[in-house]
Amino acid sequence: MDENNITMADLMAEIDKSMTRIYRGDILKAKVVLIQEEGVVVNIGYHADGLITWNEFSYEEVDKESIKSGDEFEVTVLKIDDGEGNVLVSKRRAEAQVAVEDVQELFDKKERFTVRIKEVVKGGVVAPLKGLRAFIPGSQLSNTYVEDLSQYVGQEVEVEIIEFIPKTKKIVLSGKKIAAEKAQVAKKQRLEELVEGEKYTGVITKLMPYGVFVDLGGVDGLIHNNDLSWTRIKHPSDVVKEGQKVEVTLAAVDKETGKVSLRLKDITMDPWYLETVNLEKDQMVPVKITRFTHFGAFASISENVEGLIHISQICEKRIQKPEEVLEIGQEVKAKILNIDKDLKKISLSLKEIQEKIDPEMLKYMSQEDEGAKLGDVLGNLF
């Protein structure tokens, strides 16, 4: 200050400044005058400057380049003299004191807001809120189980206050309800986009004894074991694993209940269709008897294709059980009566080709062994 231009008002201001008394805990206005290695020097309207060490500047990570000379804010007095003529002050504690009222308002109004996760602590994570330290339990971080909390560090999460004690400044936040609501909205929107018969890429999230769940981006679909593979499997882990990305076909979707059925196996590669492509009605085919039922016998045409020989189509003679004239593993010729490719069913007949048997051969068959020899005769045809 130019001594020649000092006015009475200036002198009085300097005298008032030198006589100003401050106390620990006071909240003062501060203006940045210098940024140095140990912290920020501020003018606090006192005969000595205030010093804010970096750990007392903010609860969040400090961007030193963003601090400029002339910046103004409030600080709390920590210590009148640090031994070097400075007053130790704290910006973050002043913010905390002022923030209590703001946090109380957020709590009372059940407001929702966003915080950035700072670190992982025992049982959850910590995030700064208006200069205060807020805790989010691991179980309240999301609507799903979070195994590795560290993946949230540095991430922003929308939360609400579920517990606040002003006296101790205890703040507990939760994002679980909000996340669940968002997931529900996203699921509904995603369900509307899904089209039966279309192919989608998803990630396998869970393996169960009866099938696997696949995340299609907000919607979980189920692939039953019989839609995982064309071959019989004991457990889904035989063909897939958790976290695996797969391309699936949407078999069915109920947009009311949200249930989605998926298929991993490609229907165009169905062995049944591939092995029946050259089969047609009235065709004669070699078959092997595989099993009996009270209404007839099943016979394999190929590895993945089986047909039914109704008991009325086994022979002209009336029989009570197919095993009266046939045996398991017996190889014979059969005629295709019908192929239903929608139901994947084939009807066969042995009786239809009996006319190819030489009547003279049948003449020598006794009534007792005619049925027993019929299979051998049919097996020798062609």
C-alpha cells in the first residue's frame, strides 16, 4: 500500500484486521493467494494467512490445475498457529459443516442423486457427498450380487440416502432400489424389441441342472437342456460355460410374464431333418427293431431317425404283441407309409411288403412258426 495515499479508512481497516480474533471451529471466507507444494495459501481476513494442506482441501481427488488465484470459498479454522505463522484451515471440513443441512434435506425429501465411488472398505464402498464421507454397503450397491466391489471404484452410481445421523455425520446410501427399477424399465423395453425366430447374441449368466440362463441385454432367457444340443447331455456344463458369449434363436417370448425361451442348437442342422431329406412316402428302407410298445414296434432308419410300425402293420396275421413275430435288434425291410416333418414322425409297414414274399414259401410255414419266421423272411428280401 502506498503510504502517501493511506486514508483514515485504510488505517482503521488495518487496525480492525490486526485486532480480529478467530477461534478454532470458526467458518471464514477465504480467497486463494498462492498455490504451493504443501497446500493452498488463502487470505482469511486475518493478520496471518490461512494454509489448507492438500488432504484438507477436498474429500475427492484434487485437481490442482483447476485451482486458481482469486478462487473464493469457505474454510474452517483448525489451528490458530501452525508454528510458522500460518493459520491451519480446512476447506473440506467447512463444506462438511455446511453440507449437513443439505444432506438432511436430501434425506427428508428422499431425493435421488449421483455419487462417484472413491474406495472399497470392509463391507462396502465409500463415496464423498457434499464434503462428507458416505458409505454404501455391498448389498446395496446394485440390485444384483456384486462379487468384486473394486470394479465400481471411479464409477458413478445413482443412489438415495437410507440412513442419516447429523450428530455423527453418518450417511448410508443405497442404489439397489433404483437399479432394480431401471432394470425393470430396460427389461420391458427390451422385451418389446424381441422377435420370435430371430437370432440374438447373449452371455450365459447361470448354469442349472435343467438348462442355462442367457442375458440378452436386460432380459434373461432360458435354454432347456434339450435345446442346448442335438445330442443327449447330462449337464449344461457338457457344452457351455458361465460367461460364454453365444448366438441363440428366440423360440418363444411372453411379453406379459417376461418369460423368454431360447434355443442354442441350430434347427437347420437338426440331424432328423438332414437324415430324412431323401426319404419319401412308399419308399422301401432297411430298418432295425429297437423297442416294443403295446401298440407296435419302433425301428431305427438311421442313427437319429426312428419310425413306428403299428401292430396292425406288422403282418396279416392278427397278433397281440409285436414280440410274437419280431425281436429287438432284428434287421428287416419296411415301407414308409407316411412322413410328418412338422411332428418328426414316420409311419412304417411290414405288412405292405408281404406280397413280395413267394406264396410257395409261406405254404410250407406251419401255423405255429409262420410268425416266428416272418421276420427272417422279411430280412432276406431285396
